[in-house]
Amino acid sequence: MTAAPEVLTSATRITAATSLLDSGPSGAAHPRAAVFLLRRALEAGFDSYIYARRPALARCRTETKVVWLAHHLDARLAGRLAAVWRNLSGACHYHQSALPPTVSELLGWRDEVAFVLRGLRT
């Protein structure tokens, strides 16, 4: 009998992203995987927030949810949420002419994701 798959929370995704950014003894960080984990942590957090307040929006595109949040959160928190989501979304896509985000940028985005998620819980 196989065990049920573990459900990842936003906190476990942030922790996993942080560990992927730590180059450790191998010297190889994995920024692309960290970007996806951070974006998913953020999206899971605001999906929970939205579902508790407006379940019908659960089927909407993420962009729509971000716009809805901009009208239902403190303006500063909504701005920070939109900015970090936009940065992470852009970094999720390969751009031949753009450099990938640095580890320090990703650590900053990680801190922003954590801040926004704390704000959504209050």
C-alpha cells in the first residue's frame, strides 16, 4: 500500500526554495526551481485567502485574483503582492536575452512572499 502524497504548504515550499538556493558543498544553487516554489507558495496563500472570502473566484485566472486582491487588501500589501508575483512570474519564463535572477534577488523575493503571506493571515 502506498502512502498518500504529502501536501506542500506555503511554508514548506518557502523552506524548500531556500534550501535550493543554498549552494552548500556542491556549489550549485537551483534558482529556477526556487522561483517556481516561491511563486506557488504565494499563489497557494492568496488562493486560500480568496477562497475563504469569495469562493467563486477560485476558477479565475491568477491575474484576475491579483486584481481582486488589489481592491480588497491594504494598498501597500496589495502592491507588494502584485510586484513580487509579477517578478516571480517573469522569472518562471525563460528569456534568451535576460539573465536569470540572482540568489540575492531570490532571497529578497522569498522575504517578500513571507511578508505578504503573513499580511494575508492577519
